[in-house]
Amino acid sequence: MRWAVLVGGQGTNLKALLEAGIEVAVVVSHRAGVGALGIAADYRVPAEVLLPRQFSDRAAYGQALREILARFGVEGILLAGFLRWLDQDTVEHYRNRILNIHPSLLPAFPGLDGVGQALRWGVRWTGVTVHIVDEGQDTGPIVAQCPVPVAADDDEESLAAKIHAVEHRLYPAVVKAFDQGLIRVEGRQVRIAGPVGSLLDHWAWNPVGAGLAGAT
């Protein structure tokens, strides 16, 4: 599939996707001057900046976004630090072909600051979720999850580092499964066929680094 990656930050997940060989047709950022745009330039991937303040509402922003995606022949969307809700028309146009990666085990700690929320609640485990994007906030069907242990001495920086290490392996593995036609969405259930599904299940039961080195 030809993917668009929507960004708004440093771009570490974008880099992981590109290093894994995912076909990224265009990068779109809702902020100017972010690290992700530099990564796109390094990998010679076209990039566009679409600032929300330039549009009257979310529908107008979504229309402009879809025009960019159509121009680059995009078939699916990957969210990676994109802090904007997609409008209903965009979600409908790419239904079940929009993925997001979130730093918690959804439905726990949706929205912003998943790492900080986990620490404030004092949980022993948090993790990473890749899910289908729907019209809600982190409410779409869950594709894959991997737990991450929270140590007694973890702070936001150390816990985020552990979560990022999992994200950078889990996200490309899931996207590759989409590319191979191994993922099927049935209502709120997502089925993953073949060895990728077995690998993701293995991670869920062996979260402390098990199988992660070869994920991409």
C-alpha cells in the first residue's frame, strides 16, 4: 500500500517505518519546523505542512488533507504524533485503512499524555496499542498491543524511552501485515493471519523484549 504518515513531532515512528521499508508516499505535518519534516527530507519523501489556523474548521482542513493524499495516490493513513482529529469524511473515505499508535494499553489512558497518566495512576504495566482510527478519540478497533512494565523508579523520560522502543518495532510489523493483506477487520474484532499474528501474540505474553529485535 501507498501510505501517508501524518506527523506533528520529532518523527521517531516515521523514521522506524521508513527504515523498515514501508512505502511512504507523503508526510503531512500539522506543525511547521518539527523534526519529522527533517526525517522526511533525509529519506527524500515528499512532505507538506498543513496548519490548522489556515482553515475555518475541521471539515475544511480535512478537505485540504484529502486533496493532498489524492495527489500522491495514498491508499492508507498512518498517524504518528499527529495531534488533530480527522474529520468524518476523511475517516469514511479511508475506513479501516487508518492506523494510529498510542502509548498505553487502550482503552486505558486515551488522549494526550498516556505516559504521564500511567505514572499518575501508579499502574504496574502500561504499553503500546496500534488501533484502527474511527470517529472517536482512541476508540477504534485494536489491532495489536504489547505491554511495557513500569518500574518503581521510572519517570516520564525513562518510561517513554521503553515505550518508544516497543513502538518502533510494533508499528512497522503491523503495517507490513496490512501490506501483505493479513489483517481483516470484523466489527470491533481485528484478525491477523499468518506468522505475524503469532508473533504479535507472542509479544503480548512475553513483553520484556521477547521477539522484538526481529520485528522489522
